[in-house]
Amino acid sequence: AKAFDDNERKLIKDKLKEGALLFIQQQGVRKTSVDELVKYANISKGAFYLFYTSKELLFFDTIIDRLLYTSDAADEGLGV
């Protein structure tokens, strides 16, 4: 098994979050499978679990990132 370097880890995590956001909009958390997420990110199912212990944690991480991004954008718009 090949270990991921820091750059690869970031790219994979970003791709997983991108997929999570897409799937949550299309079909919701319950109907999204880890198999769909790993296919989207082009990684193995085993590799998925190096990043997240469950799909729910991936979705939680994705939602938190989105909320922080939205909050930062709002602050910039207000000149804060």
C-alpha cells in the first residue's frame, strides 16, 4: 500500500468533500454510500477510512467547512 504525501492527502480530502457536497444536494446523506464517494474521489474504500471513520463524519466536516466559508465571505462583505 502506498502512503499519501501531504499534497495528495489535501487533494483527496478536497475531492471527498466536493463529492460529499454534490451527493448531499442530489440525494442526501442516507442515500449516499461510501462506494459512491470513493468512486468520485478515485480512491479505494480502504483509503477512505484513512481520512474518515464514517461517511457521516465526512459530511459533518464538509458542512462545517461550508459554514466557515459562508461566514468568512459574509464578514468580508461587511468589511469585518
